[in-house]
Amino acid sequence: MTVRKPEPELQPLDLFQEWFAAAAKTGMAMPEAMTLATTDEHGRPSARMVLLKGFDPAGRLRFFTNYDSRKAGELDRTQRAALLFWWPTLYVQVRVEGTVSRLPGEESDAYFATRPRLSQLGAIISPQSRPIENFQSVLDGVSHLAHELGDTPVPRPAHWGGYAVEPDAWEFWVGHDGRLHERFVYRRTDKGWSFTLLAP
């Protein structure tokens, strides 16, 4: 399967959605998985995989996490992030850079309510990114909370919620033999998006 190549008149978000849909149609596992890169106050980078959870009306890319985690601390501090999508079944990738802000509580509530119950319980119990004595303590905490709540809805904890990345740069990469890859960059300007080709 081939994808449509970037052109100056195309909107980068529209093109990204086309590529995303094409990747999903190939049957690859988790096309929504993306690398989220952040930096601390000293410029030291860190990266991890998270899941894209859609777009808001403004075209920002959304994901959810524990607000007490390392990544959340770095996102709140710098308000910047980079994302990377790699779809090997199409031999393409997309890089995104942009500003980051927390989603309103009601949007995080709405998404949290759709999560599997075990994931909801884990979000409450797990002290993400902090040392623990052993993994069993987390499992025991989840089991205890499940018994305590019974069949009642699991409330979203205040330390868990969403972020939105507002892109100011997109790079679409199309792979070819011999490492003669094509690279297309959109950058936000006062008038919309500029369009540039980069050498491989």
C-alpha cells in the first residue's frame, strides 16, 4: 500500500489522518502508538511510548497519563513535546513538535469513563514512576480497591488526566531503497503552514 505524498496545499493534520487510517488498514499492531519525547529543566531528554487518543476540535493531538509521572512533570515545566509515529508496514514515519497543555477535567473524566475497569483501578493505585517494594503490592492494592468499590463506578483520580499537543511543525518521511528517503516539513506561520523539502 502506498500513501499520498505531502504537497504545499495540503493541511498536515488531514494528511496525518490519511496516513494513520492507511496504517490501520494494513493490520499492523497499535498504529496509535507514538514515542513521546520530553526534556527536563537541564535539557536532558527522555522518551517513552504512549497512545494517541484522538484529536480535539482545534486539531491538537491528545493522550492521557499520570500527572505525577516524570513525563507529566517535564511537560508541565517546559510545555513542549515531540512525537514520533513509525508505521513500518507503509515504510513511513511522522514527527510532530508542538506546545503542550492539560485537557480540561471534564474531558479527562469523559475518557476515563471509557477505560477498562482494571485500567481505572490501576490509575488510582499505581504511584507511577516512583520506587515500590515489589510488584505484588500494586496488585494487592488494585484487588483491595476493587473489593472496596464493588460495582460502583471508578472515579477519575485527580492525579490522572489528559494532555493536548498543538503542532507547530510536522515532518512526513517516506522511506525508499538505498536510504534515499523523502522528507517533507510543514511549519506553522502567521499565514498558515510553510512547506519545505529536506535532503534525506
